Amino acid sequence: MNVPQRIETRVSINDKFHPPGFMGRAIFEVAGENIHLAVEGSIGGTTLGLHIATDVIQRGGRVLWASPFMPDNVRFGQMFAHLSLGLSSRYHAMNLVGDFDQAMEILIDTSNSLPSVQLIVLDDWCDTSGKIPANKIAAVKRLAETINDDICLLLTSKGSIDASGNSDSAIVARGEKAMRTAGFEIWRLERPKDGPHRTLVRSDETTDLKLEETGFFH
């Protein structure tokens, strides 16, 4: 009797799927993009960032992670369980507190001093509600323009409901126009219904995902 095996499925940011039609762990291929991920509440935005981070590390890259709060220890352990201790050492975290401009300078300096940095994540980089301050947008724009072109910069924040009623999506990205002007593409992570199912919207491409303990699956 043939026993089905779990197969990893690639999801590249240029919308290529390898191989199509198979179920398995999603692999996100990023390189040099500036991404603002708007998340519908607490539905897995940090987990998606960690998932992308482990994919980058497995490909030989190094990750810089900055956030006001470090990821939950249990979730972090689940997401990094498949990586060796040596590979896990390619993940570097710092608290995103205090002077925001100074934190950006530290990230720039660290990305230049450490080899093979391929991903910088700013998780919950702004307040959970309200307008994103212009000076913060200017700071991340400078970060994006200063780091090496092959480094992906991923920002995560809580999305908001479109009060005008003109949007068909569950959420909209706060500061979307300003972020696009600053050179960021907009992603949205939404929960279409109760349970583990999630929808990742990137440009005009929608990907259906399932959130499990060790990450996102098809």
C-alpha cells in the first residue's frame, strides 16, 4: 500500500508554485522585496514572519528580527524545531523599543557587519491602531533604501476595517498609499472563516493556507 507523504510546496513571491496540486508546507521565496504585511487581528502575522525566516535560514541566509515583543517561546520552538542549533544561530533578535530612528541605524549597521543577511523583519513595527506616523514611514523608507538590494524587508502590522465600505477585503493596510510611495508592496493576511484557514493576498494573487503548529500549509 502506498503511504502518502507530506511534500513541501513552494510559494514564490512572483507567484510560482512548485509543484502545483500537492499539499504540504509552504515555502516562501523572498529576495530584495520591501513588504508591508497587514494582518487581520491576531491570526498568525508573527508566525508568517517566523515561517519566512526559517525558509531564508534553510537557504543559507541570516535573519534580523526586531519587535517590541519577542515571539512566544512555544511558537518559536515549534517554528524552529526542524532547524539545527547551528542554523538557528542565524536568527538575531532585538527589541524594537525606544528611539525608532536609532533602532533603524542599528539594523543598518548590523546588516552590514554580519554576513549573508537576507531578511529583516519588523514585527508589529507600529501601533496596533490609528494612523501610522509619517516619521516612522520615513524611517523604514530610509532603511529600505540603505540596506543591500538583495535583503528582503518585511514589516508586519495590524490592518484596519475600511470604514468607507468601498473595500471587498476583510481589512485594509493602514497607510497603504504612503507605504506604496515609500517603495513597499502590500500583503494582507486574512481569516476567511473560523478555524485554521487563512488567506494571503499579494498584489492580485490570493493564496489559501492552513495554519498549523509548525507553520503554514496548503
